[in-house]
Amino acid sequence: MSLRPAIVFALFRNELRMILRDKRTIITAVLLPLIITPLMLAGSSHTRKKREATLQSKVYQFAITGTNVAEIRTVVQLTEERLSAQAKTNASVFKFKEVENTNSIAALNRGVLDFVLEGFIEESGSNDPPSEPRTAVRIVYRADRDDSSTGMDKMWSALERTDRNRRYELLQSRGFPVQPGELATVEKADLATPAHAAGLTLGKMITLFLLVFILSGGAIAANDLLAGEKERGTLETLLTTSASRVEIIAAKHLTTLSIAGFITVVQIGNLMMYVGFRVIPISTKFAAAITPGVALLLLMLFLPVAALLSSVLLLTSGFAKSYKEAQLYFLPVTLIAILPALAPMLPDVPLRSIICLMPIANIAIAAKEILIGWYDWPMIALAWLVTAGTGAWLTKLSVSFLSAERLITAGVSKDLPPTDGAGWFSRRVGIWFAILWAVVWIVNSYTATADVRVQVTVNLVGLFFIGSLLMLWRYKLNWRETLAFRAPKPAVWLGVLCGIPGGLLTASGLSRLTTSLVPVSPETMEEFSRAVIPEGVTLGELIFFLALLPGFFEEFTFRGLLLNGLSRRMHPVAVVIVVGLVFGIFHFALFRLVGTAFLGILFAALTLMTGSIFPAMIWHACNNALALITETIGIPIMELDWWMYGIGVVLLAMAFWIFWRERKPYPGLRWRRRDP
Amino acid sequence: MTNLDSNGPTKQRLAWNQIVTLYRYELRSALRERAIVINSILIPIFLYPLIMWVAFSGIMLVKWHSDSTQSRVVVQDWPREHPELRNRITREKRITLIEETNRFDPREISAARLDALVLFEPASGSASNLPGNFQVGITFDSSKDRSVAARERLESVINDYRREWLAREARKREISPEEWAGIHIDSKNVATKRQMGGFVLGMMLPILFVVMVAAGTFYPAIDCTAGERERNTWETLMSSGASRVNVIVAKYLYVTTFGTMAGILNLLAFAVTLKPIFAPLLKEAGTMLNFTVLPQSIPLIATGAVLLAGFVSAGMMIFAAFARTFKEGQAMIMPFYLIVMLPPIFLQTPGIQFSVPLSCVPVVNVTMMIRSALTGEFPMLQIAITFVASVLAIALCIRIAAYILKFEEVMIGNYNGSLKRFLRERFLAKPGRSMKGAHD
Amino acid sequence: MTEFSVRVQDLRKIYYEEGRGEVRAVDGISFECRPGEIFGLLGANGAGKTTTLRMLATILKPTSGAAYVLQHEVTKEPEAVRRNLGFYSATTALYPRLTARETLDFFARINGYPADRVRERVEKLIARFGITEYANARVDRLSQGMKQKVSIARTVVHDPPVLIFDEPTVGLDVLNALEMQKVIAEFRAEGKAILFSTHIMSEAEKLCDRIAIVHRGRIHACDTFENLRAASGKRYLEDIFVHFIERANEAVALEKPSA
């Protein structure tokens, strides 16, 4: 469909005019933050500075107790002399005063003292050099009081410096030919210009800042432009004109983009102004990092990001039925959109990697590289195209929302309350699992140190199983039907046999692939396998606790209840993906997400295709058992040759080919959208 | 000239059974409104734990990531007298030495194919008086995280080596190890786990608590005033037998309930989830924090939530009373919302004590009181002042709200939702064209 | 066949609703409307009038069947259809933050009215509907009656040959309703084809050249008022309406046991 520029322009002008006339929104969304943000920043920086000054000029009170009081006092006096010599040139030097106190710890707790020096004799601690018991001093302090902990820090370094000086003098007095400080000196030559060094810091944050500005600015327009119009009934008027839906969306997108861009520019200008006034303390080197050329390039780069975010906002606004609802979506959308903007915080992820295909994250990385003076033109172009393309695709999606009739014409199709327990369950299943997740998470943090057998039992039986039974009971569900406890076709078992090694190999390969992208430290992996496979547990026990139990209970909960609840409201493909992801998220450790989610997806697909939960249960149990066995007999499943994983994929494909041929679909799937 | 409800000699009374009925109706309809449930119940429970979990997982990820990356280093001209240093650098797990046959090109570092170049040279000047002394040049690129990490790793190896070299020299010159070692310094934190937990909570909590209470009151306050106008139920309610004061009191109580609930739920969610969130950090710091709330501080915290919610809801309802639509209500309340959130930001710096002057400032005093209650301190004078000051502030706000709502035009929503217009027409307009209103 | 401005053939609209299953909002409706004719759709709330008209205005997509506006099929050439159509209903609101003049200017432009003649056209309509006085006031400051005038002007601003009025008098007071009827009659005199839906009998009786009685998504009678009278043997439209509805319900009741 072609766009008629005159019509798009007329629409655009009209939208813009109306938004600018909405004075109250403009005031609360633009002017208010303009005043409040610097006020907050200035306020907190002022109180912080004031506090720092107080801590700087404070005379710290302390007492000396314990053994060797005299010796410690000498060191303290030496320190005091050294510091008071410095005090003539430097006013902010550490000042302290000894206070006589009989019960010094109580005084410390009352806040009368800032810290206490406690002398003691240290029994020979380190072996190298073998040492006699020696004089030691312990600085006793309160870490929950900033004056106490600052005092401790300062005293520590002051004493240490005194002791070092003493040591150096001692050495020199015995004829050491050079200043001890001149030994093995290190000279650092920095290849980066100060601008590029500042660019690194800036590059890590700039996308995040811009993203927040663009989103909050764009939301003002987007929410009003679709959800607001729906609410006011003007959208229907607009749809009866000869402007096409594509044109309408194009104009609305353009408006959102303009408003978002405008507000972002205003906010940045505002921030810069306050930086200029030194209300916000930021190094001036940042200015050097952004030359006019770089600024122009960044503008070009962030344009598709702004366009993409505008599409996202329009999409949510189009999805919402009212202004209020659209606002409700803003927070989750922002949180999700912010995630890719955090990519540059990861050290050393180059643009020349898979990240180049991730919209927003790629631009964020490109911006960082440009700011440190690194121009990878072909990849920058690719990143630009990927993000711009995603934006265009999402914009097209929002056109389809204008055609989704249930959304335009409120009231045509009302969401009637479900008539049976299963209907209610499918509505509430999300909340149930969110709560279950939180409970599992919290409980796990308390059982983290317990034996793995206890952990597994608590999780699987105490939480998953009881939670599932609660759901079954609460909604009076038919358990046999809900859990898909029915026999599959016999040939399916052949597929499962094929799939067990295939799934394990493919999942391991996938995990490895992700680990090569986002490396996980070997310590973490070791720690994990130590936690899972503890010493002194027999293989039989392991298989019972880590394979048989999960195979039954996890499938019961995820491929039984969760899958059933979701299948009544979602497209089967979405069901499979969501069940898999939820399954992955329930395993908490981020580095396991990909592997477990992948297996979760396989099991969900299997259950939907065979209409039975049993194959998934058997497969799950066997998969875990196989993984345990390979681990115990020392097959490094995560370090195989790549062709082995290839075989895994082939086996898996075969398994699913069998399932597809022998399919007996899960009842009640929604292959088609219910509205016409 | 009308002064609503006070035309006759009968003075308005609070009819509590009516208020309870109204209150229950408000509460029930609120619990069926998705926006309110999400904003006042679900977000307080889930939002911050979720954000913090993501943030800490992210930090851990970055840490793993940087710990597990190797530093690629080229070393030229190893000092022959110091094979031990060479050993140490070679043994360091996270440093990979790269053999370089040609002369080194610094562009390798700029292109991130290499992280650092180490060049050993004999010491010059006075430093050369010691035979075998050398100096190290490290070339790196501070615009690259990996290069900075490489430099730090190298420096730490060299520093360790220097320290031991000095000790060796000392022994050569017959300085006993005890004399050389001197005094050993150690530190010990005597704050209890609970005090530490309270300290961490106190850093984050004041702002979060106020934000949550304010967010909890935000939707209900708009919904029960502007929202009712939008849904055209306002007039239905006003034309019912319930007196206006009772309606307002019921609505006020309902908004306060939600604010209190949001605040307390948020606190609970926070206290329960902090441990799992900080688990990876705690593992390193040695479990030093205890986030459980003292039983004796629970009533004080709950009262604090009620006082704060009471003040915030009264303030919000003053503004929301003018609005005709939900959107307008939002715009009207936003400034108040932001102003309420300002003071706790100042309180985030550590070391601010719950002093008597602070206990006179609304919002601030309650947050300070809750903060000290969390650490197990109960300064009675300040708590008493906080109570009095908060109750006074609430009473004042309610007076203002009651005064404003006396005006028929406000009740019907005649000022186009504009506070400015209300003030202008009510107080500044010439008597001739002024609207009718309240009299004493 | 070219003489028809609007032609609807066996139009259907079927929804699925959770809990209710299939809902046949429009179940095979056919009719035509000529230039200079007011064709009325008369039916109770939920009979399918609005859905039919929305499908004609291309807001909704028909499940099956065809509808033409000046030979343009609604699903194939939606833009051409809308360019030749003015749609007025209680739910097609005006932009509150635009002035009356801006509103007309905007809708003329996006309906593809020749840009050089837009200004002239807008001024003409402002004069015709007596909007002059408040042409520069924002719509949200206008009274109900004023808004209605602007809204009608908005509907015809691009001079479409076909006009759709979906329950235009809902919520209006007597004077405004009469004004509306007057305006609609004027448009007929100008030779426009007008589709008009209502559930108010007197209005249909007074305005419509032909009336279709719609019930449960079907047309149960379609003729001039006089012919309907003759066919049913009743005098007042109200009774005629009830007569046909009852007959329709009986037919359904007869069908059921056999099914």
C-alpha cells in the first residue's frame, strides 16, 4: 500500500497540534521533570558533599585498649606527628584524638567513640616468612555508621603508612643504596586519549539515558494517539475517512518519534545546562568525547532506536483499550526495553559478534565503540539496518492492531467470565506460577546450604507438587484431563528413545554456544556441579533424586498444569515457548537458562503433539539420568567435538519426525485466533 | 448562595455505619479494578525485588565475565636477575603471555588484539644504585575494560614481588623478620548482623517506602474522585442519602487503606527477598546481614505506614477533587507526588540522624522513624513529635479538602479540573461575577 | 445496476465469543440505496444495524458477502469507499483539542479533497451550518448542539455522494433531533444516497423513503412505509415493526424443533 505524503502530513500536523495543546500533560510530563530532576540531583549531591566535608573535618575520637597499649600509642603518636606536619599544607588531613574510656566498646556502641584500637598478640599466622607471635592492633568499629567506618579506613591507612615509613627508614639505615620506593617502579603509558577514556564511561551509560528519555517522552504521545483516541471515540471517526490504516499509523509513528525526539533533546539540554552550572558533578572530559562529528553519527545511530521504541510504544498503546491501560503497560515495557541497553556494561563485547543482530543492544555497543574511537563501519551499518528493520516490522504490526476489530470497537466482544473452573484456572495460571516462582526462590535461598536431597525433596514435593495439588483443588479440575494422563500411541516411545540422547546433546551444545557468547567463570560451573553432585551420595540415590523425582514432579507441574492452563488461551506455538521459558526461569541460575528452557520447549512440544504427559515424564527422567551418568563416568558432555552435537540434532529431528507422524494432538488447542 | 449540607441548623455528623458501608463498597470495587490491584498491590510486592534481582544478577554476570577473561600480554626484555618475577607472571592464571618475535606495534592494543605490553628496562638515575633494579613500562589502553584489567593484574603481581624483594633485602641486611614486619593491623566490625541489615535497609528504604505509599494512594485517589466523575457515578453517589462528609470520609479512609497496604506489603516483600537477592554478595562478604524485622518494631512501622498514607492521601485528594477525568487527575496529582518524594532523596546519604528538627517535617519524620525502628532504635521523644506533627499535618490537609469540597462547583466539577481557575474565581474575582460559594 | 449508490449482497459478520460461542451479528443482509434516497434500517439495539453500517464504512471486515459503494467493493478498495462516504454516528467523536475550523480543514484534507479548494469548502460549510460564531473555539468548549453541527459538517466536508447516519439522534434533545432530521432531508434533496439507522419509529416513518426491519442480523421486511403498511395490515410503524418481529420469532421457534 502506498503512502500519500499529503495525507500523512495532514495527519501528522493535526496530531502534533493536538498534543501541544494538551497543556496539562505537557506540563506534568516535560516541565515538571525539567525542574524536579536537577532539584533532586542537586539536593542529593549537596547533602552528600556536606556529609563528606563533615567526615573530612571531623576529629575522630578513639580509645586504646588491650595488650601493648604503650607500643600502639607510640605508633599512633608517630602517625600524628607525620600527619600534623602535612596539616600545614593540606587542611583535609586526617585528625584524631584519643579519649580515656573504661568501657570503650560500650562507648563505641553509644556513638561516643568512632573506633577503638585494641592491641593483641598475633599468634604466628602466615608461614612465609615464618614468624614469632607479634604485636598487632585491631581497629574495632561499627560498619553500620559511616563516621565509624570512615575513621577505621583512615586510621588503617595512616597506621600502615607509618609502619611502612619505619620499615623504609630501617632499611636505609642499614645501607640500602636506593629509596625503597624506587624499587621496580611501574610507568604506565596510556594509548587512549583522555576523550576516549571518558568515552568508555559515557558509552556504557548513554544508551540507557537516551532510552529512558525516549520512552518517557514517546509514551506521552503514543498513549494519547491510540489508546486515548480509542477512549474518546475519535479513532472510529478517523477510520471512516479515506486515510488508509497504514497512513494513519505512519503519521502516528512520526508524531511519537518527533515528540520523543524533542523531549529527549530538551532533557539532554537541561542536563547539560546543569552540568555547566556544576549542579551535577560530571567530568568535563565527556565533552571532549563527543566531537560534532561523533554527535552527528550518534544521532544517526539513535534514530532507528527512537523509531523502534516509538513502534513499541504505539504497539502497546494500540493493544490497550484505554489510556489508563496503556499507562499500565508502560512500566513493564520500559523494563524490558532497558535490558538490551545494558549490553555495553558487559566488558569487551565487540560489535563484530552475534550482538550485532540484537536490536538496540547492537546500537548501544556501536555507540560505545564509536565513543572510544573505534569505527567498524560495515558492522555499524548492519546494526543500523537491523534496528531500523525491527522498528519497521513493529510499526507494520501496529497497523494490524488497527484492523483487530475487538480493539477498535470496544464493546463488540466482551470478555465474559469463564463458566467453569478450567476457564478460571487458565486465566489465573500466570499469577499462580508467579507466586510459585517467588516462593521457590525465597525458600531456596534458605535451603541453599542444605543437602541436595533435602533441597530436591522440598522443591519438588513440598512446593511444586503441593502447589499443583492446590491448583487442582482450587479450580476443581479434572486431574486426568488437566495433566494429560492418557496413553500415547506406542510408536511414540521409539521417538522418545531417539530423543533422549539427541535432546541432551543438543541442549548441551546450545549451552556451550551461549557460554561462548557470555562466558561463565569455571568456578561457577565447578561450584554448581559440586552443589548438584555432592560427595558421598551414591549414583542410585542421585538418579532417584535428580532424575526420577524431577521427571515426575516437574512434568506434573509444568507440562501438566502450566501447559494446560496456557493452552486454553494461547496459540500452541506460544504455549510451547512460554512453558519452556518458564521452566528455564524456575531453574534460577542464568547460565542454565538456555539449556533448561530448550528442554522445556521440547517437552512441551512433545506433550502437545502426543496429547499425553507420559512421554515427557519418561524423557525428562532419562535425560537427567543420562546427564548424571555421563558426568559420573567422566564423559565431558560440554566439551565434545561439534559433530557430536550435530548427531544430537539429527537424532532429535528424527524423534520429532516420529512424533509428528504419530501425532494425537492435545485436546482443545487454539490454532486460530477466536476473533475473525 | 448555598453551603452544601449546612443549610439547616443541623450540624453535620459522621455516621459511622454509613461510612463503613461506603468504605466497603469502595474497597470492593477497587479490588476488582485491574489498574488499582496492579499498582497498589502487585507492584509493591514484585517490582523492587524483581529489579534488584535483575540488577544483582547483571552485576554478577559482569563480574564473572571480567574474572573469566584472559589478559593477553606481550613481555619484552625480561630482567635476567629476576627469574622469580618471570615465574610469577607466567604462573598467573588470568594472564596469557603472547610470544612476539617482531618488535611490538602499539596498534595491536588499540585494535584490542592485545591487552598490554610490558617492557622491562634497567633502572636509571639514583635508582640504579641497587644492582639488578629495574623499571617496568606498561603500555595499555584505558578506553578498553580488558586492557585496564590487564594493567591491574600486572601491577598487582609486580607490587607483590616488590614487597617480597624488600623483605629479602632486609633479611640480607640482618633485620629480623619481627622487626621488619612491625605492627600488624586488623579490623573488626562490632555491629550486629541486625544492625548491618538495618543499615543496608536504611540506605534504600526511605525512598522506596515513600514511593510505594505514594504509588499505592495514587490510583485509588484518582479513581474515587475523578474516576467516579468519568464513569458518571459521582452524581449517583452525591444524590444518595449519604451525607457528603460521610462520603468523603469513607473515600479518604479507603485511599489511606491502600497507601498503608502498599507500604507494608512493600516492606514485607523487601525484607523477605533481600536475603535471596543479596545471596551471591553475602557469600563473599560472609553472611553478615540479617534483614529480619524486630517484632517490637512492627507496630511502629505499621503506624508509620498509616501516618504517611494518611498524609499523602489527604494531599492527593485535595488535588484530585478538581479533576474530571482520570487523565486530568493524574496531571493534577503528579506535582504533589513528586514533591512528596523529594525529601527522602536527601535522606539517602548515610549519617543523617533522626533529630528533633527532622521529626517535625512531615513525610521525612515518618521515614526516619521507620528507619530507626528497623535498626532496633526507638528514640521516644522524636517518635512522639513525629506522631503529633503527622496528625497535625493530616488534620490540616483534611480541613483544606473539606473546605474545598464545600463548594458546589468543585463537587460538580465545574472548574474544568483547573486549580488555577478555582483559586482565581474563588478568591480573586470581582464580587459581581463571582460564583456562589461557601460562607461561614 | 449503475443507478445504485450502495449495494449490499448477503453480508455476514460472525464473531466468536468466549463463553457464548458463535455470534451471528449480521446474518445475510442484502439491500440497495439509490441517489436521493433515504434508506432506513430499523431495529432494536443489537439487531445488527451498526455492524452492517460499520462494515459498509470498512471499519469492520465482513465474514462473507459483498458490499459496494459506487461500484467500489468494501474489502477490495476500502480507501475509495471511504472517500465517497460520510459516516456519522454517536461514537464518531470529534477531537476535543482542535477548533471547529481546524477539524473541518483536517477532515477535508485527509479525505483527499483537492487541497486548493479546501479553504473555500470549509468556509462554505461554516456558513451553511451557522458555525461562524464559534469556528475558532476548541471543540471541548462547545455545547452539545454546537458539537453536533460541527460533526455533521465534518461528515460531509469532502462532499461524499453517500452518507451514513448511524443512530444520529441518540442522546439529542428534541430541537437538536429535529435539526438533524432537517439536515438529513436537505442532503437527500441534494441527491445524496443516505443510509440511516434508528430504533425510533417516528423518525423512520418521517424520513425514510424505504425502511428495512432488521432483527437478529437479518432483514425481515424491506419496502416503503406505505407498502409495509399494506403488507402487515397495521397502521402505525410501531405495530408494523412488532408484527414483523413476531413473525420472525415464530419462524425461528418453528425451525428449532425440527433441527
